[in-house]
Amino acid sequence: MMRERTPLDLLELQGSPNLRRSLKREAAEASATLAPETRSEIEQLNELIAQAMRACKRGHTFRGKPNPAFEHLTKLVKTRDVLTKGKKPAKTAREILAEANAALGIN
């Protein structure tokens, strides 16, 4: 489980060595502008992550088999991180679906 980030005010009061890193991260997050299409994709990913987390409550095994929700959750979180950092994935979802349809012979 991830810990909450310590607020900048508290880091300043503590004289934490992590203050500079936190300021740099805040500046990068403030300057990052996301396209509306990317924002909608991130919202969809957040909904899927919530569904995967609900499925994870069943445990690591479900009906004697490994629960695939944990694997799905890690993939979704990594995808969301890539989108929020502004890096473009190698292929878009539409390109991947088009390749899959072409391979299956579906028009």
C-alpha cells in the first residue's frame, strides 16, 4: 500500500532532506498539461483500477485459481503512470485493436 505524501509545509518544518525532491516533483506536476483525450483516458483507467481493487478483495486465489485482478491492477497502474508522466506509449489502443482485428481477419 502506498503511503501518503508528506505535505511541503511539514517537510520544511522538519528540515527534511527530501524537501528539494518534493519541490521539484511539485513543479513538474504543476507544469504538466494533459490533453483532454489523455484526461478522459486517465479517468477511465481510474474507474478500471477501482474495479480491479474491488476484485482483489477476494484474495490471491479465487476458486482455487490465482486471482487475475492483481495482475490487471499492476498493468492498469503502470499504464496510468505512463500517461500522467506525459510519455507516449509505443502504440495507441486503436492501433493495437486494428492490428488484432487484421490478424483475426475482422473488418
